Amino acid sequence: MDTYDPHEHAHPTRPAVGFPDHGWRKPSACGPNSGNCVEVNLAAHGLVGVRDSKTDSSPVLVFDRGEWARFVEAVRRGEFDG
């Protein structure tokens, strides 16, 4: 996992990644007025971006598809339920 700033031209360890503005999605459970959610964007080259939904200029956490799949499976198993 890396942090990607969409306002920089390139990240030191990854090539510049485009996350199209129209590609950001947040869970339906967040509702239209909830600001405590994350948004996910599937980018080119098999990368997944995750950002804070409260601001469009939020830094983006970048995962490859394998990392993302393992995270989603862990969520489904309840590993993060507190």
C-alpha cells in the first residue's frame, strides 16, 4: 500500500496513476449526507484508490488488486469488527 497524492505528477515508488473523477464510489450504507465514509476508485493498471469522502482533495491510498482483494475478504470475515 502506498499513499498517492492526485495533485502530484508522480509518486516516488509508483508511476503517476489516474483516478478519474467520475470513478469514485462510496458504499450505499453511507447515504447522501454521511461524511464518515471512504470512496473507492478502480484505476488503470489494476490499482485501487481509496480516499476520505469528506473532501475531493484527500490523499489517496493506493492498493494493487491482490492487496485490495485480501482486505475485502478480511472485512467479510469480520476481522475489523470491534
